[in-house]
Amino acid sequence: MSAAKPTLYQQFLGLIQTTILPVGVESLRLLPDSIVLGTGILAALSMCKSYGIMVLAMFEFMLIQRVIGNIVGGISPIGAGPDAMHQTCQPGFNFPNAMRISLVETIGVPSFFPSPVMFFLSATISYMISSMKEFDREIKALGGDLATRTTLGVVMGFLLMFVMLAFRYSYGCESFGTLLVSLFTGGFMGLAVLQQNKLLFGRDSINILNLPMIQTMEERGKPMFVCAPAN
């Protein structure tokens, strides 16, 4: 007697489990390193100052995480999940000889607190969102659908952080408290580094949207002269 043919629902469920889910898990695992490499390639090809500064900011996030992780780890390692050493929880690129390379854990440090992945992603997204908010004046002046697109970008950024938090927690990489504190700590550091870059390199260095900047006469350091009406 032949086996019953799987229903459409069973076929769809099998597709998710065998194809979509493994690809999604691997994409999230590689996401931090992919962001660094992708932004670096884009900065090199476009020769864009703001993208180059953002790549430097990403390396700064890794160094900050390393400092905090070493301090906390030296006192008392905390925040590990039940499957912290599982391959799914390890970021970076795997090779057939069991070698793994990850910028996030090479420049940063493998640590349970703050979570290298959650801290880096939160800091990077915070940096990008804060950058867009810095140019509210230009976005409103340009009009069109630019404001809608930037709002959508902010929503997608928060959604991505939520998905990463849920992914790391569901696979037992870190405890929920560690992930939550890492998220807020990274968000604060992203905002702080943005302000640092603005002071050091100028407002154009954080213009990741490459918008034409509006400057007042006071900002340009030039007075405005108004001609009196002719008699």
C-alpha cells in the first residue's frame, strides 16, 4: 500500500524546515561580519567619507566591547546561555578545516556580557538611526517620499534588533537579561560615537544618506546683509 501523499501544508512546512530556516539561521549568524565587510566594500567603491567613517565606528564598537568584556570577565563571567558554545551561536565564517574567522570576535572578544553580536548590531543600528535623525531638517526640506523611507528604515532597524535578540535567546546563546542589557548598552554607545565623529570630522562625516546639507549663515560663519528699500 503506497504512502499517503503529503498535503500542501506539510509540503510548505517541509520547505520551511529544510530550506528557509537553515538559510535564515546562517544569515543571522553571519550578519555582524557581513555588515562590516559590506559597508567596507561600499565605502571603498564609492569613496564616500561618511561610509568610511562608519566603518571606523564599527571597529570602535568592537574595541569598546572588548574593553567592557575584559573588565566584566575579569570580575565574574556572567550571562551565558545553555548552548553558548554551539556552532549556531558562534559568529563568523566557517571553513572545512574547522577554522572560524570573525571580525566581531577577533577585534572584540568572545564574551557572554556584553554579547558581541547584540552589542555590535545595536550600536551600528543606533549609529545609523541617530545619523538620519541628525538630518531631519534636510529630510523635511527635500520632501517627497524621503521622510517615509527614513521612517521605514528606523522601523526595520528596530525589527532587525528584535529578530536578532529572539534568535540569540531561542538558541540559548545568552541569557535574556544579558541580551537586553547588551542591546541598550550598544544603543547608547552608537549614539555617543556618532556625536564623537560629528565633533571630530564635521557634520558631513555622519551624512550616511548623502543628503545635500542645509547650513544657516550662523553655521557658515557669514553674516546676512539685507538691502534697504530704495527711496
